[in-house]
Amino acid sequence: MLLKIEAFLNLIIRVRRKHLTVLIFLLSILLQILSWHFSIFALVIGFMKKVVVGLSGGVDSSVAAYLLKQQGYEVIGLFMKNWHDDSVTISEECPWLEDSNDALIVAEKLGIPFQTVDLSVEYKERIVDYMFAEYERGRTPNPDVLCNREIKFNVFLKIALQLGADYVATGHYCRKGTLQNVDSTETYQLLAGMDGNKDQSYFLCQLSQQQLAKTLFPIGELTKPEVRSIAAENDLITADKKDSQGLCFIGKVRLPDFLQQKLKPKKGVIVEVPSDVPQYKKALPEFENLNEELAFYSEKPSYSVADGRVVGEHQGAHYFTKGQRKGLDVGGTKEPLFVIETDVDENVIYTGQGKSHPGLYRRTLFVTDDELHWIRTDLALQVDENMQVMARIRYRQPLQKAVLHKIDGGLYVDFEEKQSAITEGQFVAWYLKDELIGSGVIS
């Protein structure tokens, strides 16, 4: 290589000054040769970063792996096996077997190493057991948010680092930004995906700076149609595969059947609450301060069976969640019944007719300090501070104007407009423009 470059330099020297254009052309060729050789050299001696991709057997992670390889990374594909507990059946089907095979075929097509890692013990302890405990308390957990925080970007990340990886990568539709601090450190941003229909930043609302530092999101700048097009152009088996609608790396789950394996059925009554009960006609008190006002608007109504009429029976209040319509099996009403509250202690489900029933709506929610999380720790509010944000209480909900108010013991999220079915156990996430900066469990 050095002899060739030396000969090329001698050729350049022999070019006379009057051939300046030729000289510039020859120098540009020399720079290209040097650039190519040094990139190969860097690859050989290990300058190229190693990335472990969570291959799920879907099109998004498949294209993520393809793009990383095209960018020159050393890519390893890992499939997470998250369930094989015979004491609890997630599903009669075994979609993870098909997904694992598809992931293997994609890895072979891309020419990258592939492994399967068994995380079923950690998944049961951190996700499934937590789900049962939350439903038993009358709360509705979000397993996808938990799976990202506890499995993909925790247990899985640690395994990847043990394999010598510099980063992990997933097929999430979101982006990562980097801010340079004055002390030469870096602050990482979790940004919404460019595809507004597929933005998945909400599912990553519990990630930390340490987790983001080691994470790449290769498809965050793409739309879903673009991802499928890339997969088709490269003959990836997952190009036309339907998106997964089930639990993280497990598959589709029929929740009542799943919960009944640990939370035993218990017959109770369904009560229909009219829209004109006294709970919805409280007079506004004189508030001495903002905290009193926020506490008033965040308080949910309290019901008893005497507030309405019994319209049916159920097999367990803990199987239902606020805002739910299906599964009540109650007919004969002008408008569909929606769950407005569940009382797991008395085993009563309270319902109201129609989407506009006042029992569904509240303006303010509260997050306790122990369930409050800031991705941007540098922006975390101190007591008595507030911040105007855009927020959402569920995936794909359009962002809503809200103000955060930090008090001793927690944080209020006060929305400009009342929100439907604010549900304990779910996550509220807040944004500044397209950056998700924090989140918390609705208390």
C-alpha cells in the first residue's frame, strides 16, 4: 500500500504548475485512497463499534440491524426468550417460536452472529409478578413500559455489555439526541420518532441517562412504510410481517384468562351511576393556596352501591380497568356502559353511560416522589417550582397542554382540559417540544 502511495506522490510532483486542474484532481484521488485504507485499517484493529441488536423477529428490529451493518458497526443479534413458566400460561399459542426462527433467518441473511438469551426468570420476577400485584391492588400496570425499563434496557443491556458491546439497539420509533455540557460531559435526549403515527417514545419514558448513553435507535428517522420498503428491497423475511400486538417479546395475551390463573374469580355487582349524582356537583371551595386547588381537582369521586342501581354481575373487580367498555356483558342501556371506577376491596364495578359521563373525567393527577422519574435530571423540578409541558396518559394519545407543579411528596400534573379515564398504575409522560423529559406512575 505504501509503495503505491509513494508512486502516486511521485506522479503528482512531476505535474507542472500549468496543469493545476490535473494536480487538484490527482490530490482528490489520493485522499479517497487514504480514506478507504484507513477505514479498513480501523475495522481490522477494532475501531468500529460493536452493537447488540434486540432481534424480536419483527420488521423494525430487522431493519435496525441492517442499517447498523450498513453504517459499519459490528452487529450481533440477540433474541430474548421471556417466558416458559408452566404454572402460568401466557397464551395457548407460541408466537415466540416463530419470532425466534424469523430472527435467526434475518441474522443469517445479514451475515451477523445470532444468539437466544433466556430472560424468563427476570421477566417473571420484574414484569409478571408486578402485574399481578398491581391488578390485585386495583391498579392497571403498563407491562411494555416496564419491560423496556427492567428487561430490554437493564438485564439485556448488561448481557450486551458483557459481550463487549459498545451499544444496544432496538427497533423503536424514537430518536436520541446529545447535548454537550460545559464540563465536557454529555446529556442525552429521548426524542419522538419522525413517524407521528408510530412514535414510541412513551414506551421508553422510564429510561435513564445511563441507559440512553448505551442505546441506539436506527429507525427513528424513518416512517413505517420506509422501514417495510427497506426490508423488502433486501429480501428480509419480516418485510410483510404484521406488527406484534402482545406483551413485550411474548405475544398476544387475553388478559382475563391470564389474570384468572393467579387472581381467583370472585362474584360481585356492576352498578350504573347516573350522571347527576351529588359527587359531580360539588361547590368550589375557597382555596387558600394553589396546592389546595390542585388537591381538590385531583381527588376522584367516591361511590357506594346506593349511588346507582345494580345492572349486572362480574367475576372480579380486579379484572377491569377504568374506561373499559368490553366485557361487562350488560345490555338494555341507551348508550354503552363504561367503567368509571373499580373497588377491589368491596369487589364492586361502577359504570356510567356514554363516553361523556362525568365520572370518566378529571383535570389533575398526582405522582408520588417514589414513582417520579426524570430522564432529563438537569430539568427536574424542585419543591414549589412549576413547568409548562405537553403530556399524555396513554400511548398514541395526542399530546395535551399541562402544567407540572412540584410539592413536598410528589408532583401534580394539571391539564388544561379534563382527561378521560385517568387510570392509577398507568404512566403519565411529559414533553418539551419533541423531547420526552420525564414520567411517573399515576397515583
